[in-house]
Amino acid sequence: MSIERDENFVPRTRSDYALPNEKIAKIADYHEMFEETPIYTLGRMLFMQAAGWQFYLLTNAMGNPMYPKGTNHFEPSSPLFKPHERKGIIASNIGLSVMASILYLWTKQVGLEYFIKLYFVPYILANHWIVMLTYLHHCDPTIPHYRAKQWTFLRGALATVDRPLLGWAGRVFLHNVSHDHVAHHLFSSIPFYNQPKVTKLLKQVLKEDYNYDSTNTFRALYRTFTQCCFVEDDGDIVFYKDKHGQVSRVLADASLTAEQKKAL
């Protein structure tokens, strides 16, 4: 993951939350910012799963902070898009308007109840899986985040986790995207039915550097919510810290520079 280059689920830093310096910060400082009751955490999770995708499109929530406040994905002049992409955004907006009109006319014919049961609920569930997939594959306490000096395409592509989401059903209905996400990062153009073959070969090449987590997906979601709170402002390779200011994974001594070792 690249802190400067990534477009979504970019980690917020210590300074973003106005937390004291790590050397003087106390547990109470972290708890004041991140300590939440389980019911509140559940509420946040449900909101993100139900409306997170739309909220991201409208406000760029959890997107790259380099974009100005109010950036959205529907405005052709948005800084998210290059000039040659703007005609495509206009065409997309026209398509969305046509579809919204069709849904409105259909709802007038069949009634609101049928609209909710046959369209709205499936739509929300589809968005739930999209958000869960992207969130869990890009936010995890064990995944490193790289700043410019240390980021490479290979490092960024490997900074994800394969998960057996929904077992065989996930393979069939989600087209291997969760089971073979590392392969998807490295070779995004290969068809989904070839991804398991690529994953098998990647395991042989990567060995202990291959990231796989069989944790129940909803348990992993709660863990990520509570353990992936922020990263440090300094450091070219950083990991998420939790609501206690603790990190789940640290760099090996061999990967630290002399200056970094001295700082520790």
C-alpha cells in the first residue's frame, strides 16, 4: 500500500487526529480519541457496510487526503479525473439518471414495497460486499504501508491479504476476488477463472511472504475496525496502530536504518 498514491482507505496519521507525540502520549490520549463502546463500533460498521460506497463516491471519505474537501466522483471537473476522462463521467451520469428514472417509473407501477424487496435490499447487499472486500483487503494490522522512498509496484501489490470469504460461494459468486486478491493485485488483467492457478504458483514463489488469513470475515472486520486506527507521521514503512497506540507488527532489525535504530 502506498500512503501517497492510494485512492481509498488511506490511513490517517497521528497528526491527523491531533494526538500527542508518541514519546509523551499516554493511554488516556488514545482512549479519548478511539475508545468506543461495542454498540457504537457496531453502528459504525453497519453504516459503512450499508452506505460506505455511496458516501465515498459523494464525499471521497477515506480517500486520499491530497484532494480538496468536497471532492466527489460524479463531478466531471473533479480533481479525481484527468481531462480526457471527463466525457466518460458525463456519460456515466447520464446513464445513472436514466436508470434512476426507470426505477422511479417502475416503482410507481409496482409500489414501494416491491422496490425495496426486489431492488433496494439487493443493491445494499451488493454494496456491502464491495465495501467489505476492499476494506479487508487493504486494511489489516499486518499489512505494511509504504511512503515514497520505500514504495515499489511489487511491494504495494503484495501488501494485501487473501481471504476465503464465503468459501465455495465466494469463489462462485464473487469470482475469486477474495480468495485470490494477491494475484489480482499483481496481474489485474487475467480472467478470474485463472486466478486460482496463479495463486498456486505465487505461493511457491513467495513462500512465507504470501499473506493469507482464514479468520472469519466478520470477526476480521471487527478486528480491523478496532486495530487499524492510525499510522505514524514518520517512517518510510509503517503499520497500523490500535486504540491503545500499540502496533501488531514491527519491522525486523535488518530492515531498519541506523537512524531508525537510534530513534528506537
